[in-house]
Amino acid sequence: MTGRRSLPIRSVAHPFAAALVAVLATLLGLHGAPVACGAEADATCVLSTDELFFMPIPAGSSGFETVVVTNAGDADLVLDPRSNQPEFIVAPGPIVIAPGGEASISVEFVAPVTWNWYEGWIDLGADACGGLAVYGWSLGRTESDLLAAYWDERHFGYFDVEIHTVPATIPGYLVLHRPSLIGNIDGWECRVEPTAPGLDLIGWELAGGGVNLASMPDLVVSLESPLPTADDVVLATFEAVVSIPGMQHVIGASPVSDPVLPGQMSWYSESADQHVAMSTIRFDDSIGSILHDAAPDCIRNSFGIDFGPLAVGGEVRTSVRIDNPTVQPMPLNPTCDAEGIRFSLSRTEIPPYSATTLEVIYAPGVEGILDSVVDLGLSACPGVPLTGIATPAVPGGVDQLGIYFDEAHGATNIDPDGVLPFVPGYLVLKSASTTGGLGGWQCRVQVDGPAEFVGLEVPGRATIFRTLPDVVVSYLEPRPYGAEILLASLYFMVDDPHAYSEISLLPHADQRPEEPMYWMNRPFGLGPRITMFPATGQPLVATINGEGTVAVQLPTPSAHRQARQVELSWHVSGEEWSGFHVYRRLGVDGAAERRTDQPLTGHNGALAFVDDLAGLPGGGAVFYSYAALQDGVEKARSAEVEIDLADLPVARTGLQPNVPNPFNPATEIRFELGRAQKVDVKIYDVTGRLVRTLVDESRAAGPHAEMWQGRDDAGRPVASGAYYVRLITADGVDNRKIMLLK
């Protein structure tokens, strides 16, 4: 990386460019007193102008302006131009102008990363000429070519982190954000150093087989393997070691001692033969910071929950989002001593820079006033106040959702009798548990059989979202409260008027199957969600050419975990089921996924299934349920059983210590994968030369090991010394030093 290259962007030649810049500078208070120049020149030297103005220029780009010098004397005029500011560049002399002749002198303004007005002086090096006042305006950094230090593998917004204890060691990533050129990165240069004591940056690993041609903290890097440009390009990894508590430790970035671009950090593309200026992610020339906070705060989006009035037997749900803005996991263990309050999760850990959603459920069993607090189990998070009123129970139950074929809303079966191609029905909410009107609702109307759900009409002014059979409705004006509320008129197309079809009510497709259907008494999305219960006690609520519906009861499965495996077992009586499918849901925000390829069949009603937990993160919980099938169609789902993952052996993508080390003649290279993915494991010598490719294929999640016999790809023994193992996956790059001794 030698030589000086500029990024030429010509300044705009305009009749009132100089006046515009001068006016803007005056308005901004950036223009200093004018510098006297040509007025002091001898009459034998004539300048076309004694001031040069540059139009606003983006950071890292250049503008050019020209002055014409005429020799009006009778002897040679010798010029040797010099600039007193690094932002203004002029080619030095000597320049000889014969009597009566003239010469053009070009001045380049290289816009710095800081948004500012810049003034300078060009001494022409001849007493007869004096000099030029030069003025330039940098627009400052752009939104591309930004340099940042990130503390998470996603490189997402976290260039400021908190730690709770000191001393601490934090892995960091030096990242180029949004490169402005498309192609490869072949080199880069910058200076990276803490701005105050108490922070050391160690363990640098340069991506792309980079070699530092300078001395730290200067980094002038040439890459062995070019890095393709992307939104985020990891230039290097390092470790930040904090030793002094009670302060914010800032990492600054600046140009190296002898930069290629004057006053700039930069990266280089060989194919474009161009250096591109880099700016810091923030305007204070810093790329990241670490704050020691012994009492960290959490962030939550709710300062209190008011459930309002709710009849005994009803159920209302609302969510609280809790963010962990720190570099360390945050344990969450919500508790509440109020009757009728429960949570979607019992205990979990919020990973660094992550968030979780805690669902608070209120299902009162007795009348009374709710006035309590949810203790999140976090000293960093205050409790969440809860208020509400449990009103008397409604005979027959509350919030019952059904489909009926008569205006009295009593018939759950219809026989088309060979006459109607379209069968009308009514979707009705009976005995709403709280008054105040209807703001919105959502559910799925699923038909099993030859009949089809083809349309609906919603009374009142409403917006209908989703695509049938999923329905999400938000009312522009709330519907009035009533003992029975008509949600929609439904239409089913029946090609075969004598065929049997079943109609079920389920959560819509974007919800987890275990979540309930719900309605809201406030504008949609602005209030708690009130559970709607199928009027029959099961999803199946109506039939066409049927004989009514019967509730289904399935036993909850038993579960036993051994290391990374879970064994489920359950027993069902009777022979009405043709098979079973097992479902797994990870955490409160996870969606249920089917774990069985083919339906399970048991022996004398006894069933069992073993599931592998490899690749799942530790902490939190996983939930299992099973579905019962009849003639290949799922008819019912069991309750969930919870498995605690607090002590689950966690597989994190990265290299593990090789065994033995040092070694002779062979060693076992060990690594773990947090998920199934493509893997490259390569051995390099200290010069960065590739010695051996051990793995180049897709591997499953979990631990892995490969033997290296101390030989290169050609099968030849390698010399004693240090070597580097590099693991490359979609999750990132990991390096480890190993030693061969003979």
C-alpha cells in the first residue's frame, strides 16, 4: 500500500459559486478574517484571483481549483508553491515563467471527515507574487465506509456496551460498515487505540490472512485473500481487556502516521486501483466504548398493566418486552403473589444485546380487586404494577366463540339437503367477559372435508387483514357490547351436499398453535388480548352433514432429559386414533415445529419418542406436545410439557483447544457448531500460507473433531513451529494457535 491516490470529484464551476460559499460561511460563523495576499504582490506578477473557494465536498473526496499566474516583468519568474494546511495540496516547484508568459497552478482540497469550514494559505514562493487564500467546506462523513468496533457476532448496533465487573475481557470486531465500492478489499489502514488508560486491545487477528506492515497501534494491512464487499465486513477481531473500574473506556480511530490519503483512514481496492476514505461510526472519532456499570439497567416497554374489568372464568393476556442492553446475560424469573396471575415462561436468561417478551396472563378465579406487582427477579428492573377488577362469573362460561347455522345461534350442524351450493353461517362471540365494546378480533376458520370457506361479511366499519381462512379484523368504530356479538357472517361452498365436513376455530397462522384466539375491547393492538374459548371446549365447533361435536381430552406427555436428549412418553386409551405427531416449541416466542416425519403408532396405547436437543441454546425452556390423528387428519392437541434448559450443554460455534498441544506427530482439532452449516477448517503457517484443508463440507450442529497428522495437502511432513487453525462458518471466523514440536 504505497503511493498517494486521490478520489477526484471536480468542484462545480459556477458564476456565483464563490459568493455562495462565502455567504454560507458568513451565516455559519465559520469564515475568519480574510487573509491579505495579492495586494502585497509586485506588479510584475499578476494573479487571476487571490482567493480560491471550493464548493461543499463529501468527506474523502477532492475538489480542484486553478489560478493563472502571469509574468508581466522582463525577467524569469520562479515559483515554488507551498501549502500551510494538509487539506489543501499543491504541487511544489520550481515553476519557471518566462517574461510575458503564464502558468496554471492547480490546488486540490481533500475534504476531511469532519463537517467544517477550512481555511489555508498557498505561498507561491516568489516575493513578487505573494500568495493565495484558500477556503474549503467538507460535508463530513457519509453513511458509507464507516469504521466501527462491534461487540456482538451480528455486528448490529452495539458499539457501546456495558460490563458489570472489572477486570473483564470482551471479544470485539473491527468492522467496515457499508463499503461504497463493489468489489474486493485488498488492504486497509487506520490507527486504533484507547483514548484513556485502563483499556488494552490485544489478540488481534486480521481477516483475509492480513499482514500488518506497520507497528501497533498503526494498522497498515495487506491482505493475502481479498475480502468481498458487503454491508458489514469484518476487518479484524481483537480482545478488549478492561482493568480500571468506574469509567467509560473509549476506543478511538484516526489516520496512521503516514497515511495514503492525507488526514484520512482508508481501504484499498486493487481492481479499482483506488483508496477509499473511511470515517468513524460516530462524529467524535471513536468507534466504540465500554462502560463499567456495577448496577446495570434493563429496558422495558411497559410501566404498568391495567387489565380493566374481567369476569371470573375469563382470561386476558398482555406482553412486556424486556431488553438486555449489556454484554452479559440477564436472568429473568418473574413472580407475582396475586391470585389468577401466571406467565408464559417461568425463568430464562436474556442473552447480551437481546430482548425477550414476557406474556402476563390474568385469569381470575374469584371476585375482587387486582392490585399487585410482577417481580421480574432482576435487581436492574423495577417491578411491573398490575391493576384490574374481577367481576362475577357468567353462567355457562365467558368469551365463547362458535359457528352456528341459525339466527338463534344454537345449531352447530346443517344438512344442505341437496339444494344450496353456498351454506351461510354465523361467527358469534357469546358472554363477553368485559364490557366496553369490541375493538377487534382474530382467528382461523378451518374446514376439513370437501366443503370450502369462501367468504365473510363483517358488520360495522372495519378493516379486514390476512387471507382466508385466517381472519384479523380491526374496527374503525368499536362495536357495541352485547350478550351475543355477531363477529361475521360466513359462507361455505358445498359441492357435494351430502358429504361430511368439519369446521374448527383455531389461532391464525401467525400465532403459535398453543396460543388462544382472542378479541380486544380497545382499538386493535392497543390493549390486552382477551382469550376466546371454542364454545364446544375443543377446536371442532360445527359440522356439515354431521352429528354434532364432542370435546376431546388427551393426557399430557411425560418427559425425561438426559444430556442433549429428551424422551417423551404417554398412554392413550381406545383405538380411535390412527397416529400421533410430536411438536416442539423453543421459549415463549418460538413457533411449534413438528419433530416427526411419519405418524407414531403405539403398542396397547403406549407411545414414546426421543428428541435430540443438539444446537439449541442453553437457558430458558423447551415445550413438547403431541397431536392425535384420525384418518390422517389432526383432530386434537395435548397440553404442553416443559423441559428446563438451564443446564443444557451449549454448543457454540468456535474452535476448542486441540489435544495434545504442543503435539508430535498428530493432534485432534476440535470445534463446535451452534447450528448445522457449511464448515471450512484450514491450517496455515506463520507466513499465512495455506498448509492443509481439514474440512470443507456441511456439518451438523454439535461437537466435532478432525485429526491432523502434521502433513500438508500433498502428504508431506511439515516443519516444527507454530501453525494457525482457522474455522470459517456462516457464524464467523475463529482462529487458534497450535505448536508442532519434533
